[in-house]
Amino acid sequence: MKLQEIVIPTGVARPGMKVREGFAECLRCGVPGIAYMDDSGQVAGIFSIRETLRRACVPDIMVNYADLLGNAPSCMEIPEEHMRHLLEMPLDGFVKKRHVDISLETEMPTVVALMEKYSTNYLLVVEDDRYLGVVTIWAVAQRMLDLT
């Protein structure tokens, strides 16, 4: 299985973009996150829907005790005004600086192993300092099904 067959091309997040724009690009491409490029055009991190929502909407204590919360923690409801405000914020503050890049030459077992090691469902694909897109665990599974 060749990695280039399952790379999902995406746009990138850039300094000053709004969370709304980052979410829209992720959803347009069907991926959980996209590359964040700095002003010099280098991949400098990952903007992800999950990380943004976790940081902006869910206190750490809630994450730590999530299994004890039950089905409806109504006291923790996120007001719509907070959500609208979040969408207009610059996404820069929600970027994860630590990321793992793979190249088109990375073998599939290594891709899956890296996803497991870093507890993620997707990785950025960078070739010769050029961002190509995202590989997701779903794309790997779909490609496997397509082989049958």
C-alpha cells in the first residue's frame, strides 16, 4: 500500500486565521486537524478541532473525571455566546507545537505505529519541506477495504 494513495490534501492554518476558518478547512477535507504554517512557510505545528475544543471548552478537572460525570453535566453547558466568541478568536493560541511528520516513503506499519505512539488518528505528510496533506487512520482502513 503506497502512502501517496491515501494522503488527503488540505489547506493550512496560518498566523492570524480565525478558529472558524480552521474548523471549516478541517471539515471541508474530512480531517481532524491541519498543518499550521509559520510566516516563513514552515510547518510549525498542528491546528486540531479536538485540541481547540478541549482547551477552550472543557476544564482539565472535567477531563480527569469524565467517567464519573454521568450523561448530562448540565452545570457545564457551553453557552452559545462562548462558542460564537471562540470561532472569532485567532487560532494561533490553540496550535499544538509538537507534531510528528511522515514522508511519502514511510511504510504503512510505521504510520500506524506512530499514530499509536502519539495517541493520534492522523499525521501530517511533509516531503522535501513541502506540506502535502494528512493521512488518517480512516484512510488507511478504507484503503485496506478497497483491496478486497
